[in-house]
Amino acid sequence: MSTDDPALLRTPGPLSVVEVQRAVTTELDRIAEVIDELGRRFSAAGHEIALVGGPVRDAMLGRAHNDLDLTTSARPEETERLIKGWADATWDMGRAFGTIGCRRGEWQVEITTYRSEVYDPSSRNPEVQYGDSLAGDLGRRDFTVNAMAVRLPGREVEDPFGGVVDLAHRVLRTPGTPEDSFSDDPLRMLRAARFAAQLGFTVDPGVTAAMTAMADRISIISAERVRDELVKLICAPHPRLGLTLLVETGLAEKVLPELPALALERDEHHRHKDVYEHTLTVLEQSIDLEERLGGGPDFVSRFAALMHDVGKPRTRKFLDDGTVTFHHHDVVGAKMTRKRMKALRFSNDQIEAVSRLVELHLRFHGYGSGEWTDSAVRRYVRDAGEQVERLHVLTRADCTTRNRRKAERLRRTYDELEERIAVLAEAEELDALRPDLDGNAIMELLGLPPGREVGEAYRWLLERRMDRGPVEPEVAREELLAWWSTR
């Protein structure tokens, strides 16, 4: 749950110290029921405890969350004892990392013992060691804006690395040198891009330089962790900022090489800009249309927009008249998308959804001025399947022409196609396109056991259904028998 303050999130340029102080005071008052009582419990037991990291940063930005992170001098077993009877539920899946989780009313709370981590240079997995001070715990964190804490129960702000100033100026810096930070944990380079996309912050030049010099280090990070950061980045409010940073530092070449490859190509419809810029514009326009999908970030829709033209570099051909073609880049791009998503360990459902959208993103352009038959419209819906609404979004977003007349003509034509789909859907239940006879009826009519021939008859009936719409079962049976007798 999040209740963001638009006045702070949309303010261009630096924030004032007064704005930051007012925002954090408001948020601490909102969560007082949790933090004040925890502060008293741990303090009475002789332990330190503090609200830390993202919740402190977001409180200063006017972003309210019900997921709270705290850090403490208490060991996990002591934390469990202190929250017993206070928490509605507890869990300890993070015990190996010193973390005990609990729920109190609407708040989800994680309390982690001060840590001091030692990294193997060849591994992302740290050897977790408990620390002995809040300052030491903050020093191991990724960025100064995440290395702030609020001591409890007194609510004193602990900011040893200047995170408040960096937050006010909307800049990402590391507590120590970025080289040391990224050497310890290369995933932080992707997190820099992700936070830029989430918060709209700029990245300190020293951080950018280190990301560029150390991009190869990302290779030791597991595909799953890279995937998770990319998903968060792409679903952020400003994904262009993060993606641009990945491309400019060379990190994209390591984790999503299809994206920077687009910068070398020219779009055949938009000679004034390359396919890379066109792609980022399509992504932003698809985000603007997400309300059609129910609102909120939709990863499948956004990633399809990002990948829809990745087949162009491999299919580019120059013609004698100077024009450029990218024939079949939709099919090639779908294969490339599937391969990349498999490498990043995406689920099969996500891979199928995104690659299907990439494969179909040009289909609408065969519609022309509305010449499609009802049969063609049915096939469009059948081929899109569950992704038809996302395909509407991608197709509309893919129009980036500056020619207003052309853009308006494309919009009207797609409006007409959607209207035809709606009419046919109401009359024929397009969302459940099936033959007029099911498999059991086919087997009974033709005297067949389950097998290949039943599937062949089923597909024949489905094609007939596509060509002319539904017919009565009696008509379907007569036609199937006639077709079967001539096989």
C-alpha cells in the first residue's frame, strides 16, 4: 500500500530541507503505533532499534508505505522474544541473514540485526556477520539515500553519509567509493538504474564512471537477480531514465544486449530518429495507455513494447532506391525475445505472452483502410488470444509519427477494428473461439478413437468457423461428414 504526496514526487529540481522535514514528520506520526511501541520495548531491554533504509527515504519524499524495515543491536532470538505478544504473526525465513518478520495490524515489519558483510570477489553471496553499531550497518548500504535511519523511540535522524542532502538534490551517491561498493555487490549497479527509474533521481558522475568501468562484474550475478531488478526498473514510473543509464554505462550490453543494438539502426518510417529512441517512445506511450489494462504497471505490456523491434538489426536490408526494409523482423524478434527471457529465467507464461505480442505487433498494418473480412478479424482475435487487450495497447503505442494526419488516420482505423471486434465478440463469443462441434462430438460422428485424426477434423472445423462464423450443429455435422468422405 502506498499513498504518495504528488507535491513532493512531481516537484522539479531540488527539495527544500523544510519539505523533507515536514514529510518525514508526517509519516512518522502515521506509523507511530508501530515504531513508538517497538522503540520502547527494545530500549527497555537494553537494545538499540531504528527505522532504516527505504522507509526513511520514502518518508522524506512523502511516500507512505506499510512495509517497514528496522535494524537493531538485538540478535534474532532476542528480537523474537521482544515482539512476542505484540505482533499478530511472526516468521523467520530470513533468520540466516539476521531478519525476523512480523505483522502488526496493516503493517508488515522486518527487523534485522546490525550486519557487517564480507564478500568473496567472485561471488554475490556474502558471508553474513553481525555488526555492533548503527553507523557500521548504514555504511554497508548501497546509496546514501538508503543509508539513513531514525533512532527509536526518540526519533533522532541518523545520517552519517549526507543522505538528506543527496535526497534533497535528487542524486544517487554511494556511502563509500562506488568502486568498493560495486566490487562488494555488483548488483548495486543495476539498483542504481532501478532507483533512477523509480525516484526520478540523477546519478552522481563518479557512480556512473564506476558502473561503466565495472560493467563486466555484473556477470557474477545470477540471472534471477538480474531479472528481478529489470522487472522493477521497467515497472517504475520513469523507466527511460534507468534504461538510458544501463545503455550509456554498457551494462545493458551485459544483461539486455538487444536494447543497445537498436541504437545502431534507423527506423524505416522515422528517418529522423533511430529504432532505439523509437522504442523508448513506444514504451512511454504504452505506459500512458495502461489504464486500458486496469491501471498500474503491467510488465508484460511494457516489456513487449521494449522488445517489439529487436528483430530489426538482424533483418535490415538496403534497397537500390535508398530505402531500408526489415521484413519479418516481427517473427525474428519474437524468437530473440523468447531466447532472452529464457536466459533471464522468466516464467513460461510471461515468455509466451511477451513473445506473442512481439510476433503480432505488425498484424494490424495489414488492416489497411478496413478491408479485412470478418474472417480476418476473427483470426486476429484468435491469434492474440488472452493478449488481445495488450496487443491493442502495443499497436496504438507503436505509432510515433509526427505527422498528425497520419497519426489520426491510424487511430481512427484502429478504433474501427476494435469496434468490429466488439460487435463480433458480442455476436459470436470471440473470446472463446471453438469449432461448432467439440472433440467428443467429432469422435462420435466419425467413429474415431482419440488421436491425430480427431485433431485434424477439429482444426478443419475451426477454420470453417473462422471463415464464416458459427453455424448450427446439424450443418456442421453434415459438412464434416462431406469433408471426411472426400479425404
